[in-house]
Amino acid sequence: MQSVYRAYSGAAYLLFLVAFLYAVGFVGNIAVPKSIDAPTVDTPFAWLVDALLLGVFAIQHSVMARPGFKRRWTRIVPEPIERATYVLFSSLALIAVFAGWQPLPLPVWDLRGTAGGSVLTAVFVIGWLVVLLSTFMISHFELFGLTQAWRRARAQPLDASPFREVLFYRFVRHPIMLGFLIAFWATPFMSQGHLLFAALTTGYILVGVRLEERDLMQHIGRQYVHYRARVPALIPFVHRRAQR
């Protein structure tokens, strides 16, 4: 059974990698068959379809992450692959967004070919790097469900890694979410569809951060409460400015 767990978690991780790399191309209109702005289709109520797709992803991503759901879910899904299953479902929900997305190509701004556009493209790349690097600053393979399966194979406890303040996490509590916000908004060509995507995902991130903070305070306790008081959620140095 341990080998099945490892294979399952590995397959879920590979699907995540595919979805993550496609997301970079999707949002940036880079080298993918269908991106946020192309191919253009004339679909009535495209904005409603897009909002529903993002809503399904947000509900899945948030509900399955809650401790209460996990306690009930692990009665069905073995604990060593619970996180991998979450990653699998999240990747499938994200792929559904890519497949069903209806572009709204009218421009809000277009800075392509300008110095400002080049700066925004560089910031876009930085945003994705912040996302990826932030996962390795905590525990990348635990975050995506691989560690849990390997611990079970070695008869080790499945407890999560201890809370640590490292690198980006010393400046913001949620650098992964900050990276996504940067990547979603930094674009030399902002279409109406891209604006809808960025606005709705920003709203989801703000709500999701609040839910995650509540869970973290209950799980970690006073240590996280002190951390939360010292370090801003998404914008670096905000607390320090307020204190001054």
C-alpha cells in the first residue's frame, strides 16, 4: 500500500506541475494553445461563465483546506494521501478554468512595446518566482503531499513540519499569495477578461487568507498570534510604518 501512496502522490504532484506551468502561460499569454486572451470567441455571458469557473475553483480550494472538512474527508481518503488528493482536485479545478475560460479581449490598457510594458513583464516573472520560491522556504514537498506519503512508507509520524519564519516569511505572512497577486496584475496588456480574472482571484485570496489565518491561530496558537501581530499579511513593512 505504501508504494501505491507514493505513486498516487507523485502523479498528483506531476499534474500540479503541469497546471502550474500552464497557469504561467495562460495568464501571460505565453506559448499555450489557449490563454486568458486567446483564442477570441463570441460567447454570450462570457463574464458569467468565467466567474462561475473561478467560483468553483475557489470553493473547492477553500472548502477542502478547512480542518473540519479534512477530519471528515480522512474517513474516506487515507491520511497519507489526503494532501495529495487536495492537490489533485485543485489541479483539476484549475485545468477546468483553463479549458472553459471565455476570453474578453477588449483592452483596459495596452503597454506592449513600451518601457512600461517591459517593466510589467519583468514584474510578472518576479511574481511567479516569489510563488515558487516561497513554497521551498517552508516545505515544498509537504505542501504538495509528497512528504506525507513518504513518511508513511518509512513508518514516520505524519505531523506537519513546525512553524518557522524564514526569508520572505519574515516580511509577509503569505508570500505565496503575494506572488500570485503580483503575477495576476502585472501585465503589459490588461484585457477585460484578465481584469475580471485578477479582480475575482484577488477577492478570493483576501477571503482565503482570513480563513487560513483563523485555522493557523487555532492550530499553532500563541506563537502565530505574536507572528501575526508583528508581520503584515501581504504588503511588506506596513506594520512598521503604522507603528512609526
